[in-house]
Amino acid sequence: DGGITQSPKYLFRKEGQNVTLSCEQNLNHDAMYWYRQDPGQGLRLIYYSQIVNDFQKGDIAEGYSVSREKKESFPLTVTSAQKNPTAFYLCASSIKTARNQPQHFGDGTRLSIL
Amino acid sequence: SQKIEQNSEALNIQEGKTATLTCNYTNYSPAYLQWYRQDPGRGPVFLLLIRENEKEKRKERLKVTFDTTLKQSLFHITASQPADSATYLCALPPNDYKLSFGAGTTVTVRA
């Protein structure tokens, strides 16, 4: 079955620690995205990638970093510079970046501060 | 600034009735609008996409309208069932590269 796998489901971060969230897709999609979801707010775009070895900042990239070394993988690192990291993180993919492309989402990683 | 607003109140309806959700937007000129369903603790699932030149689109018991003059989309769930209970998100593309999402409306269908 094709889809997006995010791991871990729950993650805890200590002060000053960087943590990496995994996102893998087997849909053969070119475009991948990372969003952050906070209660009562819409999804906010952190980073997106249109193709392998390319990625662009979204609306709230500060304190985060990504890489796109393989088509199927788009890991997100939450660095210690992100002062309010507690949120639900969602990874998504689409065939390509275009206005008429639906996005397919994973089931998220919930990050909390210890 | 660009804004997407969905019904701020949660919607509680009786099984069998029609749920109507609203998505209003400002400072966008979208050629497309999408609706997603999100269950607690899960990622959103794509439901429907409607183009600006389509007034209405249907999928099973779902119906979406798109009025670019009013800058509004309505999402209807007809003959609602308890399994329809979820949060529904509307999304617009501000450019070719991303989607902007509303905060969602939570629907609870009572048996």
C-alpha cells in the first residue's frame, strides 16, 4: 500500500537538544512538505521540496532544518533554536507542486518538551 | 493580509441531517479550493478539489460549492452519519508551490 510514514509517533525533547523527525513516502511523488499544527490554528508550512536536492523555506522555517537527499525521504530537524517546539508535525507529499495538486499526509509526530 | 476563516464554532448535528460548513477567504484569488478531513491524532485526508469555474462538485454524500464573487466555499454533508464526525479543513493555493489551510470546523454527528 502506498503512503507516507512518519516516525516516531511521539517524541520528547530536552532543553538544548536537536531532534529529527522522519518522513518516508513510497508514492513516487516529487514534492514533499512539512507542516506544524497547533490547537485552534491552521496548518503552517515549515519547509517544502519540489524535487530531490532542493528545498525552500515556508512560512515558519526559523529553528528548523531539512534535507532531501532521496526522493522518498524528507527528514525534519527541530533545533534548539526553536523555542516553542511543542506541536503536532505533519509531513505531506504531492505528485508535484502545483495549485491543483492534492496533498497526501502522514499520521504525524507529536513533539513535547521534557 | 491573506486570511482563511472557517466556522469557529463546532457543529453538532443529528444523524440524518445535513451539515453545512463555511470557508471564507480574503486577499486570495484562488483558481482551486480543496477540502480535507482530519480525525483526532491523524493526518488530513484529501476529499475534494473544486475549480473556480465549477459552481458545484459532488462526491457521494459530499457537496462543495465555490463562489469567487462572495469569496466563499460551502461544504455540505448530506444524510450525515456518526462516522462523519471529524474536523474538516479547507485549503487554498496562494501560489504554485503551497497550500494555506483554515483552522478547521469540528463536526459531531449524534446517533
